Amino acid sequence: MSPDPIFWYGLALKMAMTATIVVAASVAVERSGPFIGALIAALPTAAGAAYIILAIEHPPAFIAASAVGSLAADAAVAIFALAYAALAQRHGIVLSIGVATLVWLGCAALLRLVEWTPLSAIALNAAVFAVTIPASARYRGPMVSRAGITRTRYDIPLRAATVALVVAVVTTASHWIGSFASGMLAVFPIVMGSFVVILHPRVGGPAAGAVLAHSQLPLIGLALCFLGVHYLAVPIGVWWAFAAGLALTMAWSGVLWVVRRMHIRAT
């Protein structure tokens, strides 16, 4: 790590920026039901902030390569969400989130053993979602009670500190761990983990698990985001690529929302 004070000021700014984005998103999740909460949770909030920081410090080719890592790791996030939703039905928050996190870390370690391409990463996501989407269906029933969520004074600072720590690790380590691992670490499920830690003790495991069970389909949009960033970062520049990736995710979420509204009206 550099002893230069500018390095530390820059790192502090990065941590503060990312924590602000993620805390705002997680508060919005708490005020909505499981489906809307899942749409929010699956947006590239923490990952987006981390990518902005990476783009400041690395060339477009690095960002394009990192996006492949994030694309492959999106499948691990889907497995994480299923693991938590299943465990939360009968277990407390510590066991549920702890085991789910270990599952994600195990999947991430296995992903490092393969030289992934965009096409193979897409195939991996297709195979994983073919399992996790139907397997999560049984956990999508309970609704999150908005009235049941009462924050303590340390909830938001705790979330901000946790997210800031992850961002500090990702952005600082990116110079040593390489593009693929940086992309994987950028999609560590900190947003999902942060709000289920808040929801689980207040509304119960099944209700908190319902949000992550609903997140399976929205996570497909996250995969589309990283696929777009990979192919567009070099030809049109990282900032336009980020905008296009976000547009893809938002469009997918919009389609899911419209389909759900039509289904509700039909029934």
C-alpha cells in the first residue's frame, strides 16, 4: 500500500461513495415487498461503485476482463441466494448467512480453476439458473412486513462500515489479484447480505428468505449487465459501457415488473 496521503484520501472517498450508494439501496429494500426488494437487490449497486473505482485506476481492457469474472461470479450469487433462502426457513441469521457466504466463497474458489470466456460464463449462468430458479420457487411465498422493520441506531452505520471495508479490499487488492478476481470480488453479495442481516431478526427467516428467492430472475439482468460491459468497454469506452450495462439491467427488471403486474391483474 502506498504511504502517499493522496492514496489514503482517495481510498476514503471511494469507501464513502460506495457505502452511500449501498445503504440507500438497502433502505429502499426495507420499505418494499420481496419482489420489488429483489429487483433493487439485484441491481449493480455495490458492483457498480466498485467498477467506477476500478475504471479510474485501470484501462478499459482490464474492465472488460473483470466483467467476465463478474459474469461467472453471478452464478455464485444465485447459489448464495438459494442457500440462504433454504437455510433461513429453519435457522437463525448467523448460521444462514454464514453458511451461504461460505457457499459463495467455495463457488468463487472453484471458478478460479477455469479459464472463463464470455460464452462459457453465460453457459454456466444458464445451467445454474435452470436449477436455482425452480428450486427457489417454494421460498417465494411470505411477504415482508414493512411495519415489522424497526432499525436501531447502529444498523445503517454498521452496513456502511461493512460495505466500505469490502470496497477498500476490492479496489486496493485489484492491483495484485488481477482483473478476473477483481471482477469476482466486485459481485460479492454484500447488498443482499447486509439487508437480510437486518430483516431476518425483525420479520423472520422465511420472510427475509423470500426476498433472495425472488432475486433469481432479476440476477439474470445482472449477468446481461456484465456481458454488455465486457463487449463495450474497449470499443466505446468504459463510461458508455457502464451506462449500457445499467440500461440492460433496468430493462430486464422493467420487463419482470410488467409481467408480474399483468399476472396479478389476470388473477
